[in-house]
Amino acid sequence: MRDRRCLAAFLFSVCIALLGSAWGEENLLLNPGFEDGVEPWKNAGNAAFIGRVTWHAQSSDWSVGVGNDEGVQDAYGEWSQVVQLPAVISDETKYTFTVHVLVETSYKGKTMMKLEFQDRDGDILETAERSFRLAAGQNWQKRRLKDLAPAGTKSIRVICRSEEMQPGTGRSVIWFDNVSLEESK
């Protein structure tokens, strides 16, 4: 009887794994937890700190952050990655962009998630974005952005961004970890 229960549990796990991939719930991003360095992620901005560290990870060992302890007024910083799709999208397709965010106690700024749907030449067809302000000093928070990629999309750029950042007095970083982009059925 115990062997049957173990076999049933195993088969159930296999079915769930297969259904997940059949439903398109596969993370299209490479290195979503920043465990293998920062490639293929790119960063940009004029904030005082844009980097990768071990002491603020949501899970595993690494996360990336944007901070402005001693920077300029209205600074910004971002982390982005471009996902090349296997083929050009012929019909609108829904995607879900998820990021885990942690805000330090002295952080003053606005956080933004953004999707750029690009054609074969890298030109932007459409964008989708979500801006939000988070209360400082709380635990990691999950944020999502869902949108339809238009027909003609060949690549999607995901962006985790902080903007309108004011100089802080220490501990003024926003952290990003466990980022995902999934096709939603």
C-alpha cells in the first residue's frame, strides 16, 4: 500500500511538471536570481549605486539593487534583459512579468516595472509599465505586470527601475530578485 502511495505521489508530481510547461509557465529570463553574475542583465543610470550583492537576497545568495545614498537629486537606475522569442508572434500573446522587491528604510523614490515589445529590428512596438511606491523596511514583496504582446513581437525587454530617487542617509537601496517573464495561456 505504501509503495502505491509513493508511486501515486511521484506520478502526480510528474503530471504537474508537465502541465506547467504545457501551459507555458516557463521563465523565459536567463539568470533570474542573479546567481551566475549579472549576464545577460544590463544596468544603466546615474544613481550612486547600481550593483549585485549577497547580503540582501530574497532566496539563494544574490540580488541586485539601485541606491542613492550620496547621489544626485532625481537619480535613476535600472536592470534590464532582452528575451529573444523563438519566432515572431503572429497573434497577441499574454505575458506575465514578476519581480520580488525589497525597500530599505531610507529609500525615497518610485519603482517601475516595464515591458518593451520589440519587432525583428529591435524597434519598440508597444510598452507596458507599472509604477508603485513601496513602504520602506518591509519584507520582500512580489509585484506583477501582465500585458499582451502585439503581433509582430520578436523580443521582449524587461526592466526593473527606480527613479525620482533622492539622496539618502544610508540604507536607501531598493533590491530586486527572482525576476520572471512567462507566457500566460
